[in-house]
Amino acid sequence: MAAPSPSPEQSAKSVASPSIADEECIGDVHTAFKSDISLENIRGIMQEFAQERDWHQFHTPRNLCLALTGEVGELAECFQWKGEVAPGLPEFSTDDKVHLSEELSDV
């Protein structure tokens, strides 16, 4: 029988304090690349992050839909007036690709 999975809280704590040499700090946040991170770990970290800031009061279906719509609009602007875009974005400048990656991360 398999061992029980850790709770989201345990997962978040284990990821938030990695035991790897390749760790850096961004403010109070410790970051590191881990090969065993899962979507459940990430979900737990995000849930803890939102709880600490009491953001759940704003996470209504309407508010989430409007926020997502705005972010998708910003992403669409990266492609506006460019015509068809080939895979790999060969006509995009480096700055365009950086901007696109920033907008994709917002979505």
C-alpha cells in the first residue's frame, strides 16, 4: 500500500523550504528548482499565499471572470495587427517575446 500523500499545508511548507543548494531569496520568499514538485504542491502554496492576504473575499466567480478577461485582452494585444504568426514567433523581436511571456504568465 502506498504512503499517504502530504496535506496541502505540508506540501507547501516542504516546497517553501527546499533543501537544495541552488536556492535564492526574493524578499522573504525562498525559491529553488525541485524535480519532485507537483501541481498539488503549487496549489497548496498558492492557497496559503491567498489566505495570508485574505484574498478569498475577492475571488467570486464574477471577479475572477472579469480579471481573467482583462488579462486575456492584454495577451491578445501582443498578436493584434500581426496577421498569422508562425510557430516559434520568427517575426517577433526579443522585446516582443519577453512582453508575450509576461502576458502569458499573467493568464
